[in-house]
Amino acid sequence: MKLELSRRDLFLAGGGAVAGIALSPVPWKLLDDLSIWTQQPPTPTPRPAGPLAFRFTSCALCPASCGLKARCFGAQPVGFAAVPGHPASDGGLCPLGLTAHHLAKHPLRANHPERVSGGKRERIDRAAATAALSAALAACGRDPKRTFAVVDGRPGRSLSRTYRALAAATGGLYVTPPAAGAALSLEALAKRFDGGALALGVDFSKARRVVSFGTPVLTDAGTPGLLARLRAESRRRPAAERIEVIQVEATRGRSAALADRYIPIAPGTEAAFALGLAHVLLDEKLADAAFLEARTTGLADFAALSARFAPALVEQKTGVGAGVVTALARDLAANRPALVLGGDPTAGPLSGETEAAIAALNLLLGAPFGALPVRSEAPRETDGDAKLAAATSLDALPDGSVGFLLLDATVAEGMVPWARLERALAADALVVSFSPFRAGLGEKATLLIPGPAPLEESIELEGPADAPFATLAFAPALLSPPKDLALPEEILREAAEAAGLSLPAPAAGARSAALLAARRGRLYDPAAASFVAVGDVASPDALGELFARGACWVDDATPEPKGRFALLKDGEAPRLLETALGAPTALPASLASLPRVAVSAAPPSLLLTKLTRETALFSAPAAAIPTAARA
Amino acid sequence: MKLPAPVSFAVGLVPALAAGWLLFPRLLYRTEAQPLPFNHKAHTEGGMGCADCHAVAENGRFAGLPATEACAGCHAEKGDNAGINALVASYVEPGREVPWLVHARQPDNVYFPHAPHVTGDKLACARCHGPHGESTATKAYVVNRLSGYSRDIWGPSIARVGRKEWQGMKMSDCIQCHRAGGRESACLDCHK
Amino acid sequence: MHTSKHTTSLPAHRYTLVVDLDRCTGCGACGTACAVENNIPPAAEKATERTGTVWMRVHEAAAAGDGPSTFVPIPCQQCDNPPCVDVCPQRAIEYDPRTGIVAQIPVRCLGCRYCMVACPYHTRSFNWWTPEWPEGMKATLNPDVSIRTRGVVEKCNFCVQRLQAARAKASAAGQAEIDPADYVPACVEACPSRALSFGDAADEKGEVARLAKDPESFRLLAGLGTGPKVLYRSSDPAVRERLSRTGVTRG
């Protein structure tokens, strides 16, 4: 019997197979599993690295030293919120601070010492880095034409003390960056005081008119959002209590766009404009006569100078209508307290003469001790018997004189322009940076010895120089640095020892001891949202506990000192006249398109490309942001 | 001789059914070994409850599997049990977390809070996890090759028949219970 | 007040974001905090303002001449009568009848982008590229938010994961209702000038309900009848008039 198989059987068997598969789980289960498979995200959501906890610290990226409330899973921070009521920031945070936890793993992060020559980066070990440092230190001591210079962006830390000791031991220089933006205006004003050293801050809450010559008061200067908040709150109060901001600037930046009044002015003619306002104030007897009488000298000389700046001349120089100048002067006089600030920290300082004119205007308006309150510095340990170099300015660096330049990790390009530093370098100078990033000044180093990234070290942060009172924010580390990271302090001491230099022992806990000894001010505990007086802190251990909780010290009010301000200093009049009568200058180039990037030593997080590329608010991407998200 | 049509049909049907019901599940799933043996019963018999290791925190978050630190609270040193010795040697001493394979792990976009179920509605752990606490050995982790999730999500029966109420953790299983309790709600209650 | 066609009555909670335009400085903190919280990746290499994924975008509404600009942060307006819901062929958008939140379910989305066309506020983003983070940055992602894939639409969900967490916390404490302090979206927490506030408009005694009745409050494109639950405030009548009538055009 022969089995005859036909095509029909094949079809039937095929049909049976299809029916069998259809009656089996295959199609339905495959459909279900495949649909789940299509939902797999390209990057799996990370599992929590531990239980959820909130930890407090402070942001070290710019001088504002804002409080940070970190949302952490285990040891991993995943986001930040502001700390309402924090004495340094009062609940402000900017995009840089909100992404601070990305920086430790930034694609431009360097984890090992690198020697850079001819554009090539060569990884070296710690011993080689130390040897290079010690050889350079030894050489600096021998050759007077090749000095050692160190630039420190955040003076007052224990590392700063080591820098100063090194500078003293090698006959080198310890350089701190100049005051920038509004702090420079305050410094210029304080230098005219004859009653001893004076520091002034800005208290926007006491002002009713804020005139800004290019300082981004509403956006990027000082505590984020502070003036904008105070101004908005004042708008719902009676007209006589309202705060108004007048921005006098050549370009219409974001602060100018937000100001109540924006006065476009020819660049470099700010001095003429300020003197024009002074002229109207004096001419119409609108100045604060009581303050001028009690607190200033040289009114007659200054009046003679400002008398030359009638509104018509000011219009010709600055391009601002004479009527606008007169009206503004009258408005300021009628709405005191008024204060005047100048200089954009991201675009270079105003000239000293312009700052002199701004200082005089502040005096005519009686701003000092009211809207510009006197403040003290946070307590610091004394130098004791240690041989420590005093801070000097960049001007102390002659061209071609520096054989070994050491750049601290806190020095931002916006604080000290690289062109200025480069001029000071001798041929074949060693440029060492402790920056943890191959970016900013870290990129200029011939020897990069990366230190801890932001949030990787516990430090104390002094608040900005233009805050109304001194603050000292404690910033406990949230992240642990890479295991074999060389700490600047350690490596410097090793190198100094190898070079035969003796340094004073590190003053561990000296700052805390100084704070306790001064018995001044209060400490804000962010976790409890409450203050404790320094006098009530029992011991250094109790202070250390507050430190670990991210506390912030805030100073008491400083009593008003006796003394007078000089409206005009000796020999200042001709220079001031020359500047104010001079021709407009070119527009200053702004360094950064993103807020605060220029004053931060760290490159911005890649996430800020959301702002630079995906919104129209910020201009072309900052150079420090790599184009590709891939590391 | 010609084959009768039903026979020809059956020649295709029967192997297909066999393949679909018997072979396919074997191909679809693979078994992975757990990193350590674990005896739940030995722990619960010692008087421990589920929540001693798998607790809901005060902030409502479920801790999931205990960290190695919690294990080390009792098992800091080696003894005469091979499993404990492996735990101590491989995880407690080097301070590593045990990479357990979790039978109940849900897809990324699922948000399952234990607090409303366990604390709020007082559901017993066994309602969804079965008599897991009585197991004396780690159950083999059977994983779906396509979706990447444990077979426990689908349930032991490929046809999903004859399941006990705790067998199966698919969205339809969640919905069934929610619907029965009149708790049907919005997508984002259970998705993220 | 609008009655939604998706529910028979207004929801029990009406979570509402209040934006005080007098305070906004356009600093971008809200959008940055949003991207951190919601696992939104850095901009892709070719991303532009039109193709990027931004849930909270700040627009500059310039006044004529040198007058002050108004910066307007625009997230999903969480409409009570959302046009996006009706056009979705996948039912990937849902109006939550208990919270008023318009929920986007990215895994259901097939990427047709009808919703983006339907949304008059341009607050939806299409994922043109696979989201990518540098390796080290992945550890900083928020475990509470799942990552979306290329080819789907996403938008602001009012940080609903924080509502979920607040509910779990309430459950653990044996409470039926959440503590309002536990549910604050990331943008609100981040805003340095406190331009953003958040609350339940259904709470008649609450601050948001009071602000909703304030004459300084308005809604974008109020005439469309979408019933946004993002409330804008300005002390300038001209700004109120212009934005409630024309909104802010993109680009």
C-alpha cells in the first residue's frame, strides 16, 4: 500500500499547523511580550542607590554661596531645592547650582595628573607631579627673575594659608582676584572713607531706587532672584514704598530688559552721565544736604567739577536726552534711599574714574550706612607666628616674571583674564592648575593636578562682598572624591618638603575656633530652619555638628563708624574730567552667554544645553559646553 | 492510499500545538541562578516577620530587599552554613550589595507603592507574593527572554488558567483587584 | 470657570500653578530643575528651540521700544478642557478626574504628534533623538521618573511622581489626604524670585483659590475655553490684556 501525498495534504497540514499555532499561546504571548519589549527605555531608570534622605550643603560655584537642599538616594544626590530663609541666599538658586551634582562626572573632568605639552595630554603619576612641583618651587627660590605666584579665587580657606606660606617661603606672590561688579563700586566708595578700613554691602530691601551702570542687578549679580523678588513685593505696596530699578547700559541685556527704566547710553560714557546726575542734584539743591554736611569732604571742589556737566553736554556725550537726565536726578532725590552700582562681573570692570563718579553720586544721595550698610568680615584665624605672604593684586605681577604660576581650582576665567596672566609668565614657565576640569583656566595649565570637584570637599564659603552682612556658609561634601585623587593641600606639602621648604602646620579647625572665639552672630541650621546664637554653641564639637548639617553663620549688624568720605580725592579731578569728557569706547565683549558661568570656575553641566540650545533666552552656547552629549 | 483530510490536517495541527504549548515556553524562558541560596523559613521561624527585612519607611517608600548591611547585622562572621559563608565572603566583607534577581520586579514605567496596599489597605504580603516567606530555598529565577521580566509576572501557567490569586502580576491583575474594590483610577496613579 | 467634558463635574483637587510675571527674570532655573527632576536629557547635537525637549520653556514677551520685557514661563497648561486628549488615537493622554492633571503616558504614544498640533500653547515636545547622558551623569538621574524613548511625545505632568510619593507617605502614616507641603513641583521649589507657587484651587480657603479670583490674575489665550490650571499674574494691565488674548508666539 503506497501512501499518496498530494499538494492538498501539504496545504491541509499547513493549515493544521497554522491553526495549531493560533490555538497555542505563541501569537498572544509573543504579542504581549513584544509590546513590553518595545516599551523598554533606551536607558533603564536607575534604581535608588539607597533610602531617600535630604541633606544640606552650600553651593561653591559662585560667590553667592546659596544654601542647597539635596535630595539623595543613599550617597547619590539626584536634585537640589533652594533653602527658604537661608541667610546667604534666602531661597535662591540658579541653573548652575541646580546642576552642581552633575559636575563631578562632567565629561571634562580630569581624575589624574596630566602634563600638557604641544597640545598633547600625557597622564603622569602622583610622584611625577609632586617632583615637577618641588623642582619648580626649588628653582623659584634660586632665580629672582623667575618668581612663584599663586592665584586664589576663594581666600580664607585652610588651603589659602598653605598658598600664602608657600609664597612667603619662596619669596613669591599670593594673588587674589580683584573685586568685580557691584563689589568694585562698594570698594571704590569705602576707599574714600577716612575713618579707618571700611566695608560696605548692599541692602536692596532698604532702597527705593537702584541705578545700575551695567551691573546685572536683576539677573546675574548677587543672590539669585533677590532684587527681582523685593521689587515685585514692593509693587503691591503703596507707591511711595516701591522699589524701581534703572539700568543704564549700552546693550539691552536681560537685566536691562527687566528694569523699570532702561536708559541706553553710549559705551564708556557712564562717568559723564553720573556727573550729569550729580550736576542736577547739586544745581537744584536735591542732594542729601545733611549727609554731605556730616559725612563728606570736598563738596566745593566736586561741585565745581560737576557744574561743567550740564544736561545738554551730557546729552551730547552720552546720547541720553537732557530731559531724561534731569528727570532721573529729580526722581532719585525724591525717592531716597537710592543707590548706584556699576560694572558687570562678566564683562570687565568700569574705569577707576567712572567708579569715582559713581561713588560721588552715592554720597550725594546719602546712600552709605542706609541702603549701603557697613558690614564686617567673617572671623578668621590670625596668622600667628607663621610666615605668610599678604594678598596682592594682579598689578604686582611684572610682565615675563613668573616662572611658576599656580592656579587654584576656584579661579574662574571671568575673575582673572588668561591674557593678563599669560603676560606675566616667563619663557617656559610652569603653569599648574588644581582645577578638576580640563576647562577654563584648567585648560591653560601645562601641568594639571586635578583636585576635588564641586560637592566633593567640605569647605567654608564666605558670602559675596556685596551682601548686606557677612555670612560663612558651611558646605559639607556630598560626594566622595575618586579614590586616588591627590588633594592639593597634601601634594603641595609633599612638594615643599622635597624642595626643602618648611611650611607651618595646617591650622585644622582654626576657622571654627576663630568663629567661636569671636562670639559674634548667629548660626542657621537648615534642617531645623532655626537660628542659634554663636554664644550658645557649647563647643567646637557642637559647631562641627552644625557644620556637617550645612549650617550658615550670619553676622550681627555692624555699628556705624565715625569718619568722612572724600567726594574728590587729591589730584582726582583732572583724570575724572578727562574720562568724562572722553569719547565713547567700543562695546565690551561679554564673556558668557549663560548666567554666572563667567564667575564660576567649573564648566556648566551638559544639561544647561537645554537653556543655550533649546530656548531662545540665552545666546550661542558657552564655549565651555562641549557640543556632544556623549563623553 | 490517500490520507483522509482530517489526518492531513492533524499532521500539521498536532506538532504545532505541541510546539506552541510545550516547546515555545521552554524557548521563551530561561533560568538564571540566584547569587546566594536563601532560606526564608529559617528566618521567619526565628520570629522575624516580613517587615523586619522588607519594610515600608516612614516616608512611604518601600525599602525592597535589605541592604547587605542589614544581613551583616546577624551574619558578620562565617559559620558552618555554606550559604552564610558565601554571603560573608562575597558580600559582607567586601561591602558589596547582593545582586538578587527579583521575581516581582515590574517594568520601568510602573509605579507600585507598597504603603497604600500594605499599610493603607492592610493587604497581607502573601496576597501578591504568595507563600514566599515559607520557602526554604531560593526559587529558580525564570526570565522571559523577550521582555526581560520574571515568569512570576505572567504566572506559572502559560495559558494563565488555574492561577491562585497571588500568581501573576500583570497590569490586568492589578486592574482586576482595583475594579473589584471600586478603585479604578487614573493612569498616572500606577505609572511613572 | 470651565466645566470639562471629560468629567461630569470639576475634580475634587484642582492642582494649579500660579506664575507671577512681575517676579520672573527669565533665569531658566525652573526649566533646569524640571529637566533634573524629570530625567530630560541634555540637548541633542542638532536640537533647536523647535525640536528640543523642554517641558518648561521661558519666553520673552518684549514690549514696544525700550519698555520692560515680560518673561513668561510656559509649562503644560493642564487644561480642564484639554484639546490634546480628544485627538490622541492611542488614548495616551488622560485627564485625571480627581486631580485635574492632564497625564501623558509616553509608552502608549505612537508619535503621531496630533496632540502637538492641537495644543495652542506649544508645550509638548517630541523626542526626535534617543535620550543620551554621559556615562557618569546616569547615576544622577531621578529613580522616580522613567525615561522616555525616541519617537514619543512628552510634556509636564506637574511632577506627578511627587504626588505619588506624597500619597504613599500619607498612606504610611494612615492618612487619607496628602500633606500639601509634600507635593510641590520641582520648578516651584527652584524659582529664585518665587515667581511660581502651587496649590489646590479646590481648597476654597487656600491661597491659590484666592489668587484665582484676583483681578491681576489671568489665563493664557483665555478666549479658547481650554480652562488652563496655570494661572498668570501681572500688575501691568497691558501685559494681562495682551497675553490673555494672544498668548506668546513661539520663536
